[in-house]
Amino acid sequence: MLIFPFTFLLFFHFNAKAENTLCQMIGDPKYPLLSKDGDIIIGGVFAINKKEMLPSFEFTKRPQPLSCSSVNLRDFRLAQIMIFTIEEINRSGTLLPNVSIGYRIYDTCGSRLSSMSATMAVMNDQEFAAKEKCNGKTPIHAIIGESESSATVILSRTTGPFKIPVISPSATCECLSNRKDYPSFFRTIASDYHQSRALALMVKHLGWSWVGAVNSDTDYGNNGMSIFLKIAQEEGICVEYTEKFYRTEPEKLQKVVNTIKKGTAKVIVAFISFVEMGLLIDQLSIQNITGLQLVGVEAWITSKIYITPNNFHVMGGSLGFAVRKIDIEGFLEYVIKTFWDTAVPCSERDGNYSQNAVNCSRYQDLLGLKNYSEDVLEQRYASNVYKAVYAVANSLNSLLKCKEKGGCDKGLRIQPQEVVEALKKVNFSLKMGDRVWFDSTGGAVAQYEVVNWQQDSDGSFQFKAVGYYDASLPPDQRLVLNTENMIWAGGHLQRARSVCSESCPPGTRKAVQKGRPVCCYDCIPCADGEISNETDSNNCMQCPGEFWSNAEKNKCVLKTVEFLSYTEVMGIVLVFFSLSGVGITVLVTVLFYSKKDTPIVKANNSELSFLLLFSLTLCFLCSLTFIGRPTEWSCMLRHTAFGITFVLCISCVLGKTIVVLMAFKATRPGSNVMKWFGPVQQRLSVLAFTLIQILICVLWLTISPPFPYKNMKYYKEKIILECSLGSTVGFWAVLVYISVLALLCFILAFLARKLPDNFNEAKFITFSMLIFCAVWITFIPAYVSSPGKYTVAVEIFAILASSFGLLFCIFAPKCYIILFKPEQNTKQHLMGKTQTKSY
């Protein structure tokens, strides 16, 4: 129980001791490079020098302070514009009428170690009076800086717990948009999210699908490249390689250069900070690596020191996004004269150096730039510093309750966290017309110029604006490029092509190569019946049912409709034989009619002979209904006409066969058979047999008639226009009935073949029936197996072959006698008893 009172007393002791602690500086104080006193102090942290020289660590004596060299011209100009803006506000007397703004600007030397040291220094006074107590309050109200994202992260994390507002003019890392981690951070430049997205959109717009990617191994480079890679993947851009390096890692830099040399990508996206880019350009120039289209970011794309005659053969035609250039009135004159007279201690003529005997050697490198001002007009970040200072001044104006006539309430003690809240509400316009305000992440609206490295006719180099990106516009209007005014890789006029695989033309589809990015593919022709009508199609589209792909596989065209037509060779041949059969039949009819009184014509019922010739004519003619485009009427006509005419034909032949049998039966004594099958009975038998077929056809047409049908199953590339049978039972019933009659006729004729007669017609009927049956027996498998129009051709061939068989077998012998053996065309000869040769 005694531990609790003891703990309480111990805590009280240390607390009382802390309140009485004197502030003591451990180590040497770090003085600002440039400073001025004022009622309000704004801190500045910039990498004014870019090389840091470390002292020797022998651990035998106290280390010397870090020294810096090699002026970083860009950050030096940022420090100058900060002082210029503060002086402008102090002179105007309208924003803070009776309040003067002072500044303390520290140099970080581009080093993380020095960045931390400068950050601690800017938050504290340089010296402490004896016995002065720590009040825990910072002498500054806001900090402008840093210029690079990684250094800004250090600055913001360090100042964050003290709620000191940090406003960066050029730190673009998306990581700084996190208000939870960086609640007091602001910037007058847009986040890299927008720049990374704009880079991907520009690469896609220019048709580059195969790129290399290099970035600084910093928060700026890593975060920016991460966003770019994500957006690039969404936009279908493939990245061949991703490499990164830091300014102090020459081995990694050499690896990056070797990767670029080995790569096939002709476009390099360089998300690299200012210093690292200079190192990469030097290596590319030394190794003479040309023909690469560099696409850059605002950190280096408008750096004047990089666009030189020695580098242009490597870097000429580079494209990238830059901060909009805004001319600030009076700044150029200030840089040339006023700054050196008022802001640099070693330039003061009176030699009054009150800050602990400032060592003027710190300014030697800066003094070398006293007469140099060629880069001032290209300092695009200068306007961002100008906006940042004015943003702080406007927030102070509201906090100090300033009035134009009454001035500001200087008695109010302003805390840094109050400035943070006031900055969130600022919204004002500068004299140049730009509006200044911060979004919910503390950033500004993304507005970039697209610049192109070009060489004028006089040999001078320039950053030419060839487009813009404005995130405040609708998505389809944000990026505008004027490609006609662009110069491409190496200063050429022709745009570089950077693709892993050439575009697949219409008629093909992309097939990704195994184990490679999606931009590496083979172009596979579309299959038959499929098309692709776009370049780089991922899939081929199936053509609709009645369409088929053309030869190029880029368009669906109507399938060719196939049917047996009168104009094709097969159709012409079949028509010729059909009409020939009609002609021959007519000639035979004319011959028979002219010889109708002769015994050979009158023999075996001339009436049946003429009816048979008529039916044969119809058989030849019905074959024509099978030729031509099938219609509803032609489909019904062709099968029914075929069935009825052939039954009529076979009925006549059957009648003649029965007449032959009856005739020889009647020659026997006492036989009166002929009275049962006289002319009347013959006519009735033909009529009866034909009526049965007519009845079958009527039932067929009534129940399920034939109809035109587009057959797309047999051939994929064409449509077979044919007559569907409708009812297959009806069709086969017609054929079976014809077959029954033909078989009956054949049997009767075969029985009568040896009957004695000089002209036994039964022999020839037997021959004709043999041909008829042979034709129709072979027809069935041929009909089933023949494709398309050949099915119809087979059916026509069967009709013509069987018709010609009947015509020639029955009527050719009679015509021969009539024309060439008239002496045998007598009743005596026909009734003569002559021995016939059996077969």
C-alpha cells in the first residue's frame, strides 16, 4: 500500500523540477542561411545546396559542423521568391497594415540528416538567455517547404505534434494527402495522384502500350510510380520493367542504365526527382543511349540546366507535365539587384553582422549567381511559394482581425494551430488572377502544362507547351494534346512506336503469349463463321444464323443461298436432257400418229401407247419443276406432279402388259378372256391406279405439304434452299406406291417374255422395268447421301433415266421397224409363227 503514496510524491518531484528547468542548447546552434526579424515569423526550409560534406568521425575530438556546397538553383529561387513575397506584403500595408513579417530560411543541403537538423532549428530560437525557462512555444507561425516529398515527410512528421502548419510548393507525394498522419500539412501544388493518372492517360493517348518505368527510391518516386502502375494496368498499358535508385546509390543507377539498354520499350516513364534525374541524364549521355522517348514529371521536365547541347541528342523530344508558368511582376528585377543588397548579410555595405559573426564563406557559392538570371522566367514553382506566403498572410489577416484603417490587433497571441484552422478556410484571388484555396486533403487543384523539349532554328532550346491537363474539367476533356507541334525522341519529327506486339488487324484476335504481359500477344485469325471488326480485338464474334464471315473475317455477309438453278452448268445439262426427252417423245408421238393405221401401232392397244407417250412427256416436263428457286407452290407441285405422272406412266405400261398376257390367253380355243379386259377395262384400270396416287397426294398436301426450307445444318458457310418434304410418310407413300406398280408390272412382263410372237412387246416392257427398278433402287442411297442441290440433281436424274428407259425400251423397236423395216410392219409378219430366241 505504501507504493502509491511513494509514486505520487516521485511524480510531483519530477514535475516541479521540470517547471524550473532552464533551456540549454546542446551542441552548436544552427543559424538560418537567410533571416529577418518581424512581428510574425515565417520559417523556410529548402535544399539551397545539394551536396553535403560529412566531417571525419575519428571520435578523438568534437566533430565539425556539416558543410554544404553546389547551389541547387531551383530551391535557391524558391527562397528568393519567399523573401520577395514577404517584402511585397510588408510594403503594401493593405493585408497586414501594422504588422511586419519576418523570415528564417534554413538550408537542408538536400540531405535527410540536415533536413532533420534544419527542422529542429526552425522550430526553436537559435540562442537562449541565461536562466530563461522553456515555454514550449515555437517562435514561428508557419513553415514554407520543403521542395521534395521525402524531406517534406520528415518536416511534417516532426512539426505535426506541435500543430505547426507546413505549406510545400512542390512536394507532390500522394502520401501527404493523409490528414490523419499530416493534419497540419498544406501544399500549393496538386497531389501526384493526378499527375500519375495524367501520365498514364497521355501514354495511352499517344498509342504507347509497352513502356519502361524508372523512379526515385523516395516517397515521391515510389508513391507516384505505384499510382502510375495501377492506372496503367487499368488502361491496358504494359510495363516491361520497373527500376528505382537513390542519388547516393551509383550501383543501382548503373543497374537502371543497363536495364534500359537491354529493354525493348522505346518509351521510358521517369518518375524521378530533380537530383536523381540529373545523374540519370549524365549516364545516358556518357553511354550514348539514344532513341528513347522520355516521359517525365514536374520535378525535372522544365529544368533549364538539363536541356543542353550535350544532352539534347539523348533528351530531345522529352514530354512531361509541368506546373503552369506564371510571371510574377517585379521578381526578375528583385533577383538581379534588391535581393543581394538587402537579404544576403555578406552583401551589406555597412558590414553589421549581428548574428554571431556570420561566416561569409557560407555565401560564396550563392554570390557566384549574383549576375545570373536566365532561369528566372522558367521557375514554375516560384508562383507556388508566392501563393503559400499569401495564404499565410491571409490567414493571419483574419486571425489578427485586421482592418484597412484600424490596422491589426497586435496584442493577440496567435498559436500555430490557429493558423492551421485559418488556412483551411482561405479563399482569395491573387493579382495575377489565380484563386488560392485548399481542398479537404490540403492540396490544390491539378492543373498542368504538357511541355516538349525542342530546339529552335537558331539552335536555342525551349520548353514548348503542347497541351494541358486540368483535373477540374470533365474526364473526357481533361487531357488536350497538340501532337502536330511536338518533337519526338532524339529531336525527330516521327513519333516513336513502343509496343510489345503490333496491333492485330480486323479479322484476327489477340492471344496472350504464355508467361508474358497482356500487351505481348499473337494475332490469331478468326475461325470460319466468326469475325472481328475492330483492331486489337480480344475475341471473335459469331455471325448470326443466316450470315457468314467474308474472306477477310472482318464482316458478316449473307450466306450464299444454294439451289439448282437454270443458269448453272448442271441445271442447263438437266434441262437439255429433259427437253430432249420431251422432243423425242413428241417425235415418236407424231410418227405413231402418222402410222396409226399400221399393224405395229395398232397392236397392243394404240390408245394405251398414245397415253403412255403423253405420260412420258409429262414425266420429262415434271423434272423441270425441280430446277429453280424453291417456292411454296413449286415444292408442292414437283413431288405431286412426279408421283402422279409416274403412276400414270406405270399404269399404262401395266395395262399394256396385261393386254399382252390377255391377248395370248385369248388365242386358246374357247377363251373369252379379252372380254374381261377390253379397251374400257384398260382405261378404267389406268384411271383407278392414277386416282389412288392422286388421293395419296391430296392427303399429303392437306396434312403436311412440302415447303421451302433453308437448310443451314449441312454446310456452315452457305444455305441450302430446298423443299422440305413436310410429311416424310406422304413422300415415301408416293414412292412405295410407284414401286409396287413397277414391281407388279415387271413380274407380269417377265412372265410374258417367252410368249410366241414375232414382236413380243413383253420383252421390251421387261427391259424397261428392269431399268426403272434399277434406277429407283440406286436412287434411295444416292438421294439420302447427296448434299444440297445434288439431292435434287439425283432425283431429276432418276426421273429422266427411268423415263428414257421406258421410252427407248418400249418405243425404239417399233420406231425401228416403222422407219427401217417397213416390210415387217404387216399383220402377217406380226402374227407369224417364228422361233424366237430366249434370254
